[in-house]
Amino acid sequence: MIVWIVFLAFVLVFLALDLGIFHKHEHVIKSKEAGIWTAIWVSIAFAFSGVIYWLFSAGIIENPTNLTPNDAVLKYITGYLIELSLSIDNVFVIAVIFSSFRIPPIYQHRVLFWGILGAIVFRALMIFFGVALITKFEWIIYVFGIFLLYTALKMLKNDEEDFNPKDSFVFKQLKKIYPVTTTISGNDFFVKKMGVRAATPLFVALIVIELTDILFALDSIPAILAITADPFIVFSSNILAILGLRSMYFLISRMLAKFRYINYSLVVILAFVGLKMLFSHFIHLPEWVSLTVISVSLLSGIVASLYVPEQE
């Protein structure tokens, strides 16, 4: 329990430093700054693998799945790469939400900051119940596997209509239960006009992003549970990937058109972990195989996007 408390305190301290010091004065985040912060978060995440090794080798943390320190590190890195790659898909949706509600770039970091806090709470709950389900009902892993294969197939078809947040069920219901204004008043989530308190587009965008993240978690949580059911590894890799999502958004949101093959990388990753779940009781793949498949899939999508000429 102490390890969990220390880890959460570590996350909260970084978030406090982020908003209270590093981004105390709101400004438009340029690609260079976003690149530096992305490198920092990725470095912290990979450095944390040393902490994972130490925790499991010293026996400081509970080890319900009887992992060796080396296996724990490999599972952590694999889980982190899965979450990081699936977060790229989330960037596309966030960009559409900000564009739809016309959120100025100067206020986008504030919305994403509070979105991260909500995502940590929701994902913690989903991880807790997901691990509990797999531990108590082993057959649930087949349900997760089928769901991931369905998601991969749906993503491969790519026959979904363009997502318009203003036409979403969430936005329509929010307007019914609380007044919504189309006017942005600085970085305020709420304003008071003519004695009526109303939500600004910043708050509406925040709610839509929060609920969208829950939908993405329905894919990412089962995906990482295919790698390990150790709750601390699942939670830490998931949260560290989320913490880097904001800087990653500002880094690649301006280059979305270039990453046109990333979608196929995500299809391969989801299909792989789905099949891994379905055959988990029959085939036991070494951890380096999962890490290799995920790394090669992600890098192939990036390289193909950058170097394959786009057809007119």
C-alpha cells in the first residue's frame, strides 16, 4: 500500500509542478516545447522500469502473479508502449473536439490538465475491476480478447462517419441539464450572465474529452491486461502514458495528416493482444515477442507515414 501512495504522490507532485510552475502563465505551446516535454515524460517512464526492477527484486511490493524482476520490467515496458501507441489515436479525437468547440490553443493545455486528473480516477477504477474480474473469472479474458479483435476489425474498416462532438449524445444531454454558452471567457469553465451560471465551451470540451477517454480505456485496459494482471504494473504504465499525452498532443496534433498509417499499426497491436488473450491458456509467448511485435508495428506505421509518398 505504501508503494501505491508514494507513486500517486509522485504523480500529483508532477501535476502540481506542471500547472503551478512550468505552465503558470498560459501560453500557446509550440512544437519545440512540446517535443522537450514529450522527451521528458518518455524518459521518466522508461527510467521507472528501474524502479519496477527494484520493487520486485527487493520484494517491497506484492507480487500476486509471481513475476521475476526481469519479467516485471519487460511487462511494464510492453504495457507502456501499448498505452502510448493507443494514446496516439486519442490525439486525433482530442484535436477534433478542440476544433469543433473552437478552443483557442492558449487554453487547450488547461483543459487537458484537468482531463488528465479525471482520466487517472476513471482508469484506476477500470483497472481495479478489470484485474478483479480476470482473477475471479478466468473466462473473462476471452471476452476481452474478442472485444479487442472486434475493435481492430472496426478500425481496419474505417467506415465510421466523421465524428462531430456537437452532434454527440453527451453534448445534447449536457445542454438539457445545464445552461451552455458559446462565449469563451478567458480560461473560465463557468460564467455568470444575467444572473444565470452557464458552462463555457472549455467545460463542455473537458466533459466530452473525459467521456471519450473512458471509451478509449475500454480498448487500452483489456489490451494491457493481456500482457499482465499485476495491478501495479498495469496502473503505473497506464498513468505514465497518460501523463505524456498532453505534450504528445501539442507535438503531433499539427502533423496529423502525416501520420496516416498509424491507424494500421494500432490495428496490428489490438489484433495481436486480442489473439494473445484468446490463446493465453494454450500458447505462452515470451515477453520479448510481445515487446517486439508492438515496437515494430508502431515504428513501421511512423516510418511508412513519413517516407511513403501520399497518393493524390
